[in-house]
Amino acid sequence: MNALRPLLLLCLALPLAPALAADDPGFTLTATAQDFARYFPGQLANGHLSTFTGPRGTEGNLAYMAALMDYAEGDIARPAAVPGWSQIDYSAGSSAAGHFWLNQVPLSPAVFEDYRQDLDLHGATLATRYRYRDHGRDTRVEVVSLVSQADPHLAATQLSITPEFDGEVELSFVFDLWAPQQPRFPLARLTGDQMQEAVAAHGLKLEPLPPATPDRAPLWYHGDVHVRAAGGDARDLTLWLDGRAERGAAMAEAAAIAVPTGLEIAAARVRRSDYRLALDLRARVRKGRTYAFAKFVAASREGWGGDAQADLALARAARDRGFARLRAAHEAAWADLWRADVRIDGDPQAQRVVHADLYYLLANTAPDAALPAGACGLTPGYAGHVFWDSDAWVLPALLLLHPERAKSLADFRSRTLPAAQARARARGLRGAMYPWEADPAAGTEQTPHFAYVLGEREIHVNADIAIAQWQYWLASGDRDWLRAHGWPVIRAVADFWASRAARVPERRRYEILHVTSVDEDYNDVPNDTFTNVAARKALRIAARAAAVLGEQADPRWTEVADGLYVPFDERAGHHLEFDPAVPHDQDTWGGSSLPLLAYPSLDLPMDPGLRRRDYDYALRGITRSSRDPNSMGLAPLSIAAAAMGDAAQAGDWFRRNLTARVLQPPFDVRTETANNNTGYFLTAAGGLLQNIVFGFTGLRLAESGLAQAYPPLLPPAWRGFTLRHVALRGRHYDIAVRRGADGRAVLSRTAE
């Protein structure tokens, strides 16, 4: 590794990338009628409240709130689906062919004519327009929806109709009250064989269903919310409900409807059934006139906001201000977020994908809330559980661009430290043993029983958490935060490793036995290299954090760190994935974990020759892997190649993350693999952002600041890129990498 040079010394006068306009194609993703059959829903969210997109723009879609979990008897914790708030249904009235409702009519270009739907990543709005053809009664439809970034309790949809006829129309403003999930499986109890049998007994299969159902959907169902009280006022045009997640927290929602001034309402009523709470309107319309309706929704959960009456007051206040003001405040909040951006010169496809990945990361995280990032965000993917992904993949991607969101992810581990300490005590260990799959509310272990071995043995998560805490401290320089939040976590994790590592006297070293490798097909190995290297770094971080704060370090931390065994093939001159007693002979999705040793927050020092030998050795296993390519593994390969200075290889692996069929149309939803439909995969989105922010820049966080650990590089087709509004210890910078006159990449920094 080159000597670390603080970024503050780098100040070359190179031009920065020109700013892109908000309507640049890199910010707009579009669906057309050709996408009806392959439509993979996008997402509207603000880190607290989420929903999905629907092709009509008016459907009733599943919705979730952060940390609102269902705790059904015998099951793992899972996200409780709150009553769906997005639906506005429309009918042009009866015709000779019958009475049809917009949201029940099958999608067809002949019925939804002149169709276009835009997901504006810059403003985080979904705009849909088409001509709805209903047996001679045609209506021009325009819909705009948002989940407010300015006020996270609010969401809204504006529906504008322009009838091409005179007559009566009907509208229904709906809260969808989802039926209890069936079947439910006691996943906290079932073995793998029992789970497979239970799934088959219900006529289900663990296979993906196109276009958007993941292969594990029978296991990743949503949890239930039970509506305790609900009502509405047809004169005030409002709805409200109070509910509670199964054996979990309370929640509430309310809606206030705005109708056009002068609209002749023939009838209005509130209707409640087992599955719907709705305000139904019947109104007279005139041909060629445009009528704009708006549905303002407020939502809350226990510990975040009030009850239904408080939400009703919020919804009414939003209605009083109007849709235009709500939208303007929301778009202004997103514009402020986009001050921090990655701008690419010379690769429009990469620019679009980077914006999509950053959009989904921002939509699924919240600032200063002590909330984590689930592997699939605010969705039922991976049952909404929190893995090392939140700490090692998402947090570093946000750290320099959106530190207030990275802090939220770090603070989740501080908030749930008592649960991790209790887990360590139950196993006779010191310190804190964080779960492999954590409940985002309580921080308890939620790994399904059939995968319990991962919860017990994939313990590298503890090192990943401590390293992430230190990374936040390095970026923020906030000593008060380190003392109050980071240090207790780092200290407890170090105590865990000091008690978990085993002294082997005859070999005069420490070993970590019975672990699941980061390449999970090897679920009981000694001395997994990634685990041991990460544990060693966590122990050394603890000793350094103690020195920074003037605290007493346990001398065993350094003793164990210095003595930890890292498997190495002395003859071939490269690292091994784990102890040589375990042959690496399986054809796994990961192929090799060695590229992760170059991952920015870990970054194991080694000379260039060893780095190349590690890379070449790892590549043999990866290229022969026959499995569905996993988008999670592509960024480490590109970063490892970048650390070697190999721009061609780094660019090739990065390009595969754009073209490996892991981006689903029309809104570039990232899936885990090309074929499993596990969507909104924030893990790989975070990896791709790190690939640029740290991989291509060659920068790493150090106590001196941002350090130039490796030379910067550019993929062959790129002219340059700029990291805009980078935050470092209270100051902001633009960091640019440009191709110089000799063709080599040059990095510059400009203070704002």
C-alpha cells in the first residue's frame, strides 16, 4: 500500500463536472405500455413510511413503516403491512358493457392509451398519465404521488381527470385493510426439512414468479396489522383508523380528501368492510373540464407520532395548505439531499444506475433516527431483518455523502447494545454478540430456526459493526458521539472477540473456531480469513478508541489481535479463504471471499505482489462458479482490482453490475441476483456506491482525514466523475477524478 496522504494536501486546480439539470435522463426513469407485462414496482419512501408504485398510479399497494414488526407466536419477527393508503379508484359509470372500475380493469395498451409513467428520482415523485378508454366514455387521467421527505408522517396523491363526456362519475378514496396472512409458518421452530414440507403442503414453491415475486416469497410474507377502530366523516371528507401490529406496536393512519371547487357532489358516504375503509363520492362532470382531487395521508406508530386523531389533524392541515405546497416542500427536501451526488462524465448508463441506487438508499434510510437499513429496505425481503449489510455495505456508501443517515445506522447498534450483551451472556461470552438477523425494532436475533447455524456462527457481523462505528467516528470527528455511542459498542465487541478466540499453546497463536464463513456454504470452519482479519481490526480499533478517549484498554485486546491466525499458503504466496484443513472445493455463489479483504472499511494492508496473487487465486473460483451471479459480489471484485491499479478489470466488474440482469425494469430496482427477484437489494446498491466513492478514488478514511491510499483510476470509457458536497468533519468538498493529458486519472479536491 502507498503511504497514506491526507486529502487535505490534495488541491489541484482541475475543472469539476458540470451540474446536471433535475430533468436530466440520469434522474428520470420511464415506464411505457410495453412494460405492462414486466413491470417490477418501484418504491416511494422516506425512511419511515413506504409504499410501492403501481402501473395505473391509483392502485392499492402494500405499505410499511420502519420498525413496525409483527411478532406472531412461533414465527420470526416480520414487517407488519399497514393499511394501504395509496388507492383512489375511479368509474366512468355504467355502459352497455357493464360497470367497470379503473383499478380492476386488466392492463392493456388499448384501454390505457398514450400511457407514460415517470419516476422522478430527483423529486421522488411518481407521475402517471394516460387516456382511460371505458366503452365510449374516455377520460384523460393524470396522477402524481409522493411520500414526503419534508414531513415524514405525510404522503399524498393527486388525481386529475378530464372526462371526454358529460355525466356522473364515481371515485373511491380507500384504505385497504389487508386480510391476515395465510398460510403462516412457525419459522422460529421449523427445521429445514419441516419448512420445505410445510411449503409444499400448501401448494407453494420456493421459486421466483415473474415479473416481481421473489423465490422466497412463501417465507417472506408480510406481518399483520389489526385495525382496532376506524371511521370517517362524509361531510368533512376524512377517514381515520387505529391499529396494532400482531403482538407489536400500535399504529394509526388518517386521510383528508380535497375536491375541486365547484364540483357538484351528488352523494358521499363512508363505507367500512372487513377489507376496506373508503370515502365514496358520486359527482357530475362536464366534458373537457379537468377535475383535480387530492388525498392527503398521515401515518404514525408507537414511539413515532401520535394516534389517529393526531394524524387526522396532520392530514387536514396538509389539505388546508394544498397539494402544490406539500409537493414543493417535498421536492425542496429532496433537492437538498441531491446536493450530495455522484456525477459521471462519459457514461450515461452508469449515471442513471448510480442515481437509482442512491435514490433507493435514501428512500429507505432516515436521518438521526437510530434506525437501520434492512437488506431489502422497507419491504418484506429477508423479512425486514438487519444484517451486516447495514454496517458494512450501506453505512460506508452514505458516510461521506449523507452522514446524518449513516449516523442513524450506527446509532441503531448503540440502541440495541443491551440485547447483544444479553445474547453474549447467554452463551457464556463476554461483551456483546450481535445477531446475524436483527429485529429492526428490538435488536433481538430473528434468524429462522432452519438457518440457526448462521445466527450462531456467522459472527463476523460483530467485527463489521465495530468497524462501522469507527468509520463514522473517522468521518465525523465527533468525540462526544464516540464516547456516548460508538465506544460502548466497540468496547463490548472487543470483549466478545477476546472471549471467543481460543488460545492454541502448541501453535503459539489464537484461533477462531466453528464459524460460518462469509461464503456461507462453508458453515463450520476454523479460521475463516475474513472473520479473523475483521476481528483483529475490531480489537485494534478498541485499543485505539480507548487511547483517543483516555479510557483503559484491556491488554487482552492487543494480545489476541497480535496473535490471531490468518490462513496463508506459504508455497503459493497468497491468502486462503479459511484454514487449510478445510479444502475450498465447492462451487459457491461467492467463489472466494478474498476480494473482501480490499473492502474499504477493512482494507487489509499488503504489498502489490500479494494483492495480485490473492486476486488471481480468487478469480479462479469465481469464473468457474455456475450459479446465478450475485450482485453483492461484484463491487468487492471491482474494488480489489482498483486497489491493484487495474482500471480495465475494475471497470469490467463495475460494468457487470449495470448489465448482469440485476436491474429490473422499468425503475432499475436492484435484485440480489438475475433470477431470484429479491428486490430493493440495498446491499448491492451500497456496494456499487462504495465502488466509486472509495474504489475508483483510492480514498480511505484515516485518523488524519480522507487519505489517498491508492492511486485514483477511471473505467476506460469514463472521462471523469465528481463526488459533490462530500461531508468530512463538518466541512464540505467536491472531489473530482479526471483523466489528465497523459491519460492517467488525477484526483482533486475543492472546498465549498
